[in-house]
Amino acid sequence: MRRPFIAGNWKMHKTVAEAVDLAVALKAALADVSTMDLAVCPTATALEAVSHVLARTNIGVGAQNMYWEDSGAYTGEISPLMAKELAAYVIIGHSERRQYFGETDTTVNLKLKAALRHNLTPIVCIGESLAQNEAGETVAFVGAQIRGAFAGIAQDDAQKVVLAYEPIWAIGTGRTAMPEDADRTIREAIRNVLCDLYDQATAETIRVQYGGSVKPSNMADFIVMPEIDGALVGGASLKVEDFAGIVKNAAAALKV
Ligand code: PGA
């Protein structure tokens, strides 16, 4: 059984003070949740303060990005060693990073290897554009993203990876994938490819979140799908009542 995992991606929102306020509120609102993994991913500037608030709680902390080298002349970047001081998770290859900051399957692979080398739990994002979806290219495209991300990664490391399937056209748009379509894509483009790369057991061990306009009112529809193990939540993770509502509705739907 894969343990459900819901993470909030705060993107480029919240000053340190605002991030601390949200973390304090989430800590109280979600204190009784023990049947799933929870995490929030603040901006780099708020990681330290949020990690203090959430230390020894049931809510983990993740970075939104990092570079793959341990140190060096890379102005503006943070390294896995630095992320590791403040976070247990790191989001890798979010579609916004691919779209605006030139990330590719190759850089995602380098970052994934760096995260695994430093015992950070990676949340690797994959997903197709609207044009690819409408052209019927989703399975081929997402499958290729999976092959690129996992190139050269050993089976025992692969099992530690969390994936987030996020159709780009559903991110921040209020438009969600049909849960059945997301479920089928995860099976055909993700688990089948992982089975091919590794084996059935590995493919069934790796957790896959759905992402893209998840909110309290639609979380249950996704979480009950057999292949969907949680959510990566953007906009609705910025308000305590929305993120807590998502978590509680997921728990209720799973009867856990
Ligand atoms: P959204 O973002 O929930 O605002 O659509 C999801 C994400 O980008 O991870």
C-alpha cells in the first residue's frame, strides 16, 4: 500500500512573516492527521523560518528547486547541501521551471540524482501541454519525461522518488483533468514505463500525486482513483482552510 502524500507548492508567494503565519495555522489545523504524509514547499527565503515552525510536526518541508552541484560559482542557485539543511523534500522539474527557466529532462535527471545523493525526497513533476493532450501525444510525451528523469538511476533509489503528474493545461487554470483520464495516464505513461525500466514492484511502490487546480471540492474525486496517491497543490495551498480542507476531504474519501 502506498501511503498518501499531499504537498503544497507555495510558488513565489508569501514573505517570511506571511509564510510563518500560514505554517503556524497549518500546524494547528492538521495536527491530528496521521494517515498520510504532508509537506509544504515555501520559497527559499522562507524555508528556514517555516522549517523551525514545523520541526517535530507531521508536516514536512520542501524546497521548490535546487541546483545539482554541491557548491561553486552558480550565482542565484541553492545547492542540495543547502536545501538539505532546511528541507526533507525538493520539487524538481515543475512545469513552470521547464517553461520559464529552461529546465529539460536532462537537468531534471541531474537534479534528481543530486537529491537522491543527499537523501532529499524528490517530487519530480511531469505533464503534457494542452496541444500535446489534444494531439493525443500525452502517453508518449509523459513516458519520455519519465525515461529522461530516471536515466541512470538505480532501482533502490528509484523507489524513493515521488512523482507529480500535472497536466500543464490544468495548472492554475481552474480546469482539472478528468480523474479517470489522469488515472489512465498515470498507469499507461508512468507505471508501465517504470515497470519497463525497473520491475512491477518498483512501478507499484512509487507514489504519484495529481496536480492541477486541486481544491477541497475535487480532492476526493482524485484520491479515490487507484493510481493517484495524493496531490501537489498550488493555489489552494496558500490558504489554511483550503489546504486543510483538501487534506481532510482526502482522508474522508479514503476512510483513513
Ligand atoms: P495549482 O498548481 O494547484 O495552482 O493548479 C499546481 C502546481 O503547479 O503544482
